[in-house]
Amino acid sequence: MTASPEAAAGPGFRVGIDVGGTWIKGALVDLAGGAPAGPVRRLQTPPGGSVEAVADTMDRLVAELEAESPGAADGAVGIAIPSIVQRGVARSAANMDRGWIGLDVQSYLRSRLGRPVCVVNDADAAGMAEAHYGAGAAKQGVVLVLTLGTGIGSALIVDGRLVPNFELGHLEVGGSKAESRASAVVRENEGLDWVEYADRLQQYLSHVEFLFSPDLIIIGGGISACSIEYLPRLSLRTRVVPASLENSAGVVGAALQATAGWT
Ligand code: BGC
């Protein structure tokens, strides 16, 4: 259902954008309900992922979303990117041009998009969406959200508060970086069946469990939709559940992350 301006006017609706290696997704997000208020739109990530080309695509996406529900959003935009983000500055760039590294992305996009923006790491955005509205809602203790996609993103949430930039996809397990053995894209590229893939996840998650003793692990990313194929094959002492917002968690979390500070 698309939010009409009459129904949606006010600060309860904000545009969220999630930048991935293949798609840049965006939606008008209902912050009270914690879900996209209309269809999640997506445009292809420009090849090479340069700052300028990605910013142009975001600009088009925001314009499309605003044209769809004029006056509905509060004018600000939450943006999730696959980078370590410290006070608006990107410190890494996964599957994107290296020109992102060191850039004050928040200031750049604020002037490029001509509106207040808040830039956060993509897994942190997805994690906060799950902790706030999804599979981790109202959970106390240590909640770990892992997004399995092109890489492995991670978000650590303790008693509802995010510990930002927790890069557990880069942990070394069995001599290799975890995300180069156990991401969803690696499963596809190597043609692993579910038993083989679950085996790799088991190795990774056992290590993560030993190091951090979480109370709950939430598995997100597109692959969370077929969790029935691999979750029952895992044996851990921690409860492991699929994300409930599935692929829209990044978009919802980006819109939610206003608390990280608008500029
Ligand atoms: C990056 C993370 C990102 C994750 C998912 C990793 O390669 O280092 O910052 O959250 O991919 O996109």
C-alpha cells in the first residue's frame, strides 16, 4: 500500500536508502509501524560504485519516491552504505570504489541531495531495524544480527543499544576471512548445496558464539527467506532465528537511524 500525502503527512514517514553491491534500494518508511509504507524501489548500483555515480542514483531514487508520495516524507533521508562509518566519514568500502574511503559521506550527500541526511553502516541499519521492530524487538542482553549477502555484515546490540561498526564478516575462520567462505554470494558462486553451506555457517557461528556469547543470533540478508534450508542443520547453544524484515531491514533501519545525528 502506498502512503497518500493526506494519510502520511508528518514526521512519521522518512525515506530510507540501502546501498548494496548490485542494487540501491529505497522506500518511504513508516517509522511507527517499522515497515516500508509503499513498494521498495531499486535501481542498479552503477558499475565501479564511484561516489558521484552512486550519489546520482540516490538522487534519482529519492526523486522517484517523493514523486510517488508527494509531501509524505519528513524531507530527511537515512542512508545505509557497506562501509565502516564513523561520525559520517567512511573508513572502508566493500564492493565500492576506494574513493569512498576517508570521505565525509554525510556532508557530501547532504549538499549533493540538498537535504538532511544520516549515513550509517548497512548491517548496523539492518540490525537496528530488527532490534527495534523485528526478530529482536524488546530483547534484552546481547543480540547479534548477521546479514548474509555479497559479504557478511554484523551488528551487535546490547540491551537495545547498538555497538557500531562491528565487522565480524572479517573474522578469520579456518585460515580464511569468514565472508569469503560463508556469504550468500559465495554459496551461489561455489555452487554449494545447503548441507555444505550449513557446514560453513556452523564453523563460523561456533567461533562467533565462543567469542561473544550472544543471547540471540538473527540471520538477515536475502538468504533469510530460505532459512528452513540451513537453520535446522545448525547446532549451537544460542538461539538462531531468521530476520523478520528480510531484505527491507536495511531500508527501514536507515530511515530509523536518525538518532545517529542529522546534518
Ligand atoms: C563490510 C561491512 C558491510 C558488509 C555487508 C562487509 O564486507 O566490511 O561494512 O556491512 O560487508 O555489506
